[in-house]
Amino acid sequence: MHGDDPCACSSAGTGSGNHRDMSTPNNAGSSILTEWRARREAERAAAQGTHTIPISEMEPGSEGYSWLTGSSPGRRAVSERNALAVGAVYASVALIGGALGQLMLQTYTVKDTLKTPVQGDLWYMLNEEMHPRWSAALGWDFSAQSLLLHGNLYIRIHRPTPFSVNVESLEPIHPLRCTPLLHEDRLIYTIVNLDGTVETIDQDDMLHVPGPGFDGLRGMSQIRHVLRQPISTALAANDVGENMLTDGLRPDIVLQTDAKVDRDQVKLLRDQWMERYSGLSNSNAPVVIGGGLKVEKISMTAADAQLLDREKLTVEDVARIFGVPPYMIGQMEKQTSFGKGLEELGTSFVRYTLGRHMTKIQQEASRKLATRGKTSIAYDPSALLKGDMTSRYAAYRAALGRAGEPGWMRQNEVRQLENLPPAPDGDKLFNGTVDAQSNPATD
């Protein structure tokens, strides 16, 4: 870390005032963890046999299976993998994760009420490379997926030593590899590393952003709760549609006859029908029957089953859960009911959907990585709020000022927003007393 980075040497755990050594369970010098482990083992021993579920009984429909998979009796198990197999879920998660990856987490030095942007080592980690294995965009995309599906975002803070306030790297952690626990009114986190080792770290070494339903330990898993019904229904509809295509869109039928047939004749006729006319390869084979048999259709078509309508409802349900305008994930119907124009919809998405995630992330980053009263961290959403060129340039002209209208932005400030080099005389603020045509800031 460079000593000139005002945000690199930050105070870890500014709320607590100190940084605790919670590096590994095998750390002989950690009396806090030793005491916690002893208490935990005692609690487990006392609770043994009170509510145990044998592994052999964890089958579909059982309580244990439901607890592990997020399913409920009579429904399909919902996991991260098959949740992302639903197009609306994948599109929503990719949209929000990609948007957070585009935004800049700006670091500032604070003096009185003035915040000055700086770009040091911490800025580089937040916006370019979090970890040797993670670019910043990939890290925020993955973390958003964890937050949106599992209800918790975990990013481990690696420091040079357990007592250092400097930050070496930020490592995203999958929620299934991290368990938060409470000890003496502080959170500690047990992490299963990729190599199988287990570590326990203090809350000052973990960025933890929970979703809705935070109970003091973790947020509520969307997979186990709000996404369970729409995903289960979507998976069932996909299975029905796939079966219809596999069977060549041929409906279920009944062969009727007034003649008397015995069991062997029924079996023979059924086997012959399945061999010659069922399956996708036989979907176009003509049906030839005799002996006074009549074919009667008894199943519903895709239109009768309303599979297409059900798919639209699933998209709307998922969009409602994630707070995404349906048109952003490919549902183009009824888009005008959400606002006046796509630009307004995009602004609303940034303000109300991304805003609730940005606020929690920047607050957690500031309290764990910044020094209270000296540095701060905040998102800059301007990249997603830029209007079209005509409206943007009209706003710049008003900000620079015109005859009789003092400006409140300098020319170089505007040029910086458009990623242009500074002009030699671009740091003068127009006071509105010179004719607009002779004002270099507006020419």
C-alpha cells in the first residue's frame, strides 16, 4: 500500500474503535475464539437430540429436504442454479449486477464539509481490481448475485497483518461458504475457503450487506422465500412445454370402440401405438387404425393450458420482486404504464432499484474501510443518469451561465464530465455580467 493514499490507511471498524484478531480457529493467541468455541460446543451438546433430522430422511417433501433446498411439499426444489435457468431471473440478476459493476465507488478526503475526490489504492481496489483473482466489475457482479438470490453480500477484507488498518485486497465470498455468528454483541464469520480450510474472522474484516429481512445475523434468502413460487411454477411450465415438444405436439388421446376387447388386446394396441406414433421422431407419421376404432383427444393444447400467459405472469412476478421495469428484461407489453418514456424509466430504475443497494454498500464500505471524519466512500451514479446529447448539452450551457445568468459550473468541470482534457482558461466561473457571445465559457 502507498503511504500517500488517504483512503488506504483507514480505520477498520470505526464504530468499535479497535480491530480484533480473529484470524483462524487454530490461533492459540485468540482467547475470544477459544471461549466462543467452548461455549458453542456446550450449546450443541445440550441441544443434541432435541431436533435432529437423519440424512436418510431428507427426501423430497420432508422437512429436512425443504430446509436444505428451499422447496416445500408438492413443489420443485429451488436452488441458485435452477433459479438462474429461468430467463427473467437471469436477466434481472445480470442487469442489476452489471449496473453496479459499471458504477464508480468514489473515495473522498473530507475537510469540514468539503469532499475532495482522490484515486489511491483503495479506489483502485473498489473500481479496477478487488483481488488477484477478481476484477472489480466481476466482483460486484458476483456480489450482487449473492445479494439478490441468497439475501447476503460477503466481501472479505484482507489486511497485511491481523492488527493492520491497511487493506491488501477484497475477496468476494459465496454466501454458502460463510456463516455469521454472534459473540458478545459482535458478529464473527466462519468461512470455508476454496482449499477446504476454515477460518473465523471479526466483523471488521468483512463487508456484509444483507437484503430485506435482516435479523441481526443475515438477510432473508430470496430463493427460500419470495422466488420459490414463481420459479417453481416457471420450471413446471417449462417441463410441460418440453414434454409437448418431445411428443411432437401430439395431444393425449383415447382409442374408442364398441367392440369388446380383452386385457391382452388392450396391451398390444397400446404398445403398437407407443412404438409407431409417439415421440418427436414419429410426430409426422400418419395415424392408420381399423377395426372400428375412433380417436378422441382429451388433453389441452398450449393455448388451452395458457402456458404463454403463465410465462408473462412469471416475468412480471420476477420483475416486481427485483424492482426491475419489465421492458428491461425483455417484456415489452404495457411498458408505458411504468412512466413517460424510456429515459424516465431508466432514471427511476437507478433511483429506486439500484439506489437501495448502493446506499447499503457505500455505508458498509465507509464504516469498514474509511476513517471517520477524514475519508468517505460513495457511489457516483452519473454514468447511468446521463441524458441524450441534446438535453445534456443544454444543461451544460445553463450551468456555465449566459448573459444576465451567472454560471455555477466551470468550463473544465463540464469537460471533465465528458472525459475531455482541461482548457487553458477553463477554470473561470462566469458571473453573468459579460455578453454571452464574448464569454469564452459559452462560446
